[in-house]
Amino acid sequence: MKFVDEYRDPERARALSKALHERVTRPWTLMEICGGQTHSIMRYGVDQLLPESVRLVHGPGCPVCVTPTELIDKAIHIARQPGVILTSFGDMLRVPGTRDDLLRAKSEGADVRMVYSPLDAVTIAQKNPDKQVVFFAVGFETTAPPNAMAVVRAHQLQLSNFSILASHVLVPPAIRALLDAPDNIVQGFLAAGHVCTIMGTREYDPLAEQYRIPIVVTGFEPVDLLQGIFLAITALEAGQSGVQNQYARSVTRDGNVTAQQVIRKVFRVCDRAWRGIGIIPRSGLELQDDYATYDANRRFDLSGVTTVESTVCRAGEVLRGVLRPTECPAFGVTCNPENPLGAPMVSSEGACAAYFRYGKLHRKSAE
Ligand code: SF4
């Protein structure tokens, strides 16, 4: 299959691994931003092909994982109101809030439905005019365009029973926050290819320039990742900074301008809380005034929602790359995919889930 097979070619992977071993002369730490990249690294054993002196740490690029507990609590509270249908992508249903998750609310009678597209939620609203239909809209720049389109569509249809509970987050402010943190150890980044397919590469230039770091926009297959790592290490070894595009088969400098326009039409930038990290200035999207009527925060009384953060789950440290999932005392002991104590163990892009799922493969191959 074009654009897949050649990026899973073991020969190319081995050649890149050899080139990396020859290139590196000292220790370097890179962060892959995206949870999808983390899963590929673990699934294909990319980390085992690296020189020991190249350390990969995993970033906050899992939208489910960074959704704050308070928002999960709000979604559960809304779902339990009479006459409400709460719609969400499947991953969100099992993410623990303070006391419960959405699946528990569903088992207790709340009308919680899994959808595959925000437009499915609009259709549900059309078919259920006597119900309030809420879509739990989380995600990075990749999911913002379809979520914005759902709001536009609801507006066109003049649906008064549709709203979204939005927790959109943006990658560049998160990179800035990580680099500004006193405990930062990251010297270069693999940026997420799919985010840059929408947003282009331009907005990473000021970051690379200000912090004098390499940022390589990278895809998701093992050869993509090894190429991205090779480019970043080559830049570090040469003392160079700047943005490079490994994922040129999908990413352009300007990105998808039409998608960006629909994001700007419906959303505006706001401060946003990230789970375990706190508020990052100008790191989220909220509805523009013209579409404020579709904001579930305004439609429902959420003043009674109280949130208590877990004292066990160390998701914040995992999402900042300062703690490996296996270093969390709960990992595999009291926390596993069947009984997750935190979002990173639930999500298909969560680092803890990746280590749990593929760590056994790594141990087996090491035996
Ligand atoms: S292993 Fe579980 S408890 Fe520990 S950080 Fe990951 S999700 Fe949280």
C-alpha cells in the first residue's frame, strides 16, 4: 500500500538505525508530541533501534489525556440531566472523573451515546427535537475543523437543541509551556504530522527560533519516526535549530487554509486547563460570540460541579515527559486498561496504555 508499506520497510528502518548510531556523539533527549506517535514507537519497537544516548520522552499530545477532570465531571453532570443525550467519541466514556465516568452514568440510565463524527450528533439532535443533544468536543487542531463544521451545520439547521462541551487544545502553546518549565529536559521535538496537515509548519518557526531547538514535523509509521529522529539528532549534533518537515507527503508550510478558516469562523483562542499541567495561556479554543448559544457551559447550570483531582494518578508528570508510565507506582498494579485510574491508561493514544499494551512485547524480545 503506497505511503504505508515503504514506511514500514524493515530494511529502511535498519539503515536509519545504523545511520543514527554513526551520527550521535553524546546524549540527547527528544520528545514526540503526539500520543499516536508514542503508540507507533512502542508498537514497532522504534525505541529499541535507537542508540542508548538518544532518549525519547512522551509528550502531552493525547487529547483525551489532557482533558481536565473538571470537564469530565461537567460532562457526567450534563449527561445525568433529564431530557439530555450526551454524545462523545468512545475513548472519553471510560476516562475517570472525580467519582465516576460516562460509562457508569450510562449504566445508571443516562442517555450517553458513542458517535464517530460530530455530524452524527447533529443528526441525533435533528431526530430528537424534544431532547437537548450535547457533543463532548475534545481534541487538538485536527478535530477542531469537523467540530466547527458541526456547529455551523446546527446553525444552518437552526437547531436550538444542539450544543458542544468544548475542550479544544493547541500544540504550540503546550510546547512553549514545556520549554519554559524549570524541569524541562527536552532538547528537540517531533511535531505531530496530522496537526501540521491542518495548521502547516509556520507557527513552529518562532518557537524554534526563540528556544534555539530543532522541531521536525513527523509522521506516524516507523520509518517516518526514525527519519524524524535522525533529522532532529543531525541538527542537534550540528548545533542547528529550526523547523524541518519529514512528513512532506501530507504537510505543507501553509497547511489546510480552508480548515483553518472554519476553525477561526467558529472558535477563538482562549486560556485552557490541561490535565495535570494546569492552565496554559492561549492554548485552547472556545466558541466565538456568534456561536455562543451552542456552548453547553452556557446552556446548563454547572455551578454545582465540584472536582477533586486524583492523588494516585501521575498523569501530569507522564504528560510532561518527566515520568515514564512504568515509573508510576500504580502502573500495572492498581491501574490497567480494565481498571484505569487515569486517562493515559484509557485512551488509544495514552502513553500508559501504550506501555501496558506493548511493553510485554519489548520484554519478550529482550529475553
Ligand atoms: S499508570 Fe495509571 S495511575 Fe499511573 S499515571 Fe498512568 S494512568 Fe495515571
